[in-house]
Amino acid sequence: MLTFYTDRFIKKGSAGCARGPLIFIRPKYRDDRGLLEHEKVHVHQFWTRGLIVHSLRYLFSKAYKLNAEVEAYREQAQWYPDDRLPKFASIIATKYGLKITEESALTLLREA
């Protein structure tokens, strides 16, 4: 796993992304440990679920993408002193094309 602090390769409106074993984080989020841990979850998913399988399922299965993001945002939330799950639920509901409500996303994030 390699981490790069750059504005390249990251979609507009996003703070970071993982592309296989590579993590890209915008420089202004360099000190955001939660974001780094979120992207590390995606790298772990990539390695443990299979290079091609994970990538294709993430692209074409909304249920798989939802589960992958819930897992990553749960990890990210653990790195902040405040409760950011409502914010993350809003992001899941609006930024990933998943057709899920904020309330449903928050329920998934709060499940153990």
C-alpha cells in the first residue's frame, strides 16, 4: 500500500480515494487519520476480496458498494472525538448513487 498526498486522481468533491493498493488523499487532509483509515479499509477489501472481483463488484453492484462504504465509514468514525456518523450517512446517501435515504444509511452505520 502506498499513500500519495495530491489533488490528482481524486474526484471533485472527494477528499481521497483508493485505487487498488494506492491511496490518494488531498494535501489539505494530510492530518486526517480517519480519512486515511477509511481508504485503508478499501485497500484491504481490494486485497482480501480479490483484485478483479472487488473492483467489478464495487463498480456494478450497488449493494456491494454500499456494504464497502459502510465498512469504511464505520472505521473512519472511530478516529474522531465527535459523532460523525450522521455526516457520513449523508455522504453515503448523496455521493455514491446508491438510492438510499440518510436515515437508512445511518441505521446501517450504527449497526454493530
